Amino acid sequence: INRIALSVDCVIFGFDENKLKVLLIRSDLKKFQSRWSLLGDLLNPNEDLDDAAYRILQQRTGLDDVFLEQVHT
């Protein structure tokens, strides 16, 4: 059986003092330690893209009532 790892990255936009900003986190991967990263993770088996995006956002930020829209797959 061929296994393919799929990942989901969330780009969170916001405004601060009338400036468009993007939420970044410090990578928790040892290889990229201390580098800036988008919110992302691998898809769990049998998880759809929307569920993965909400899971990642909640795990990384604690937020659970946020409008998300899939822009491109």
C-alpha cells in the first residue's frame, strides 16, 4: 500500500491599526526550530480538510469559533 502524507496549512488574516497582518507561529519542528511558520499539520486518517483546519486552529490558538473558508485544494 502506498501511503501519502497530506498537510493542511491555515492562513489567518487580521487587521491591526488598519494594517493587514498574517498570523505566524514559531515552528515546533526541530529542523526548523525558531523559524516562522503558518499554522499547519498533517491530515489524520479519515479526516476531511475542513475538520483538519478547525482542529489545527483550535490546537494551535485555542480559538474555536472562527470563520474559515477553503481557498484552494
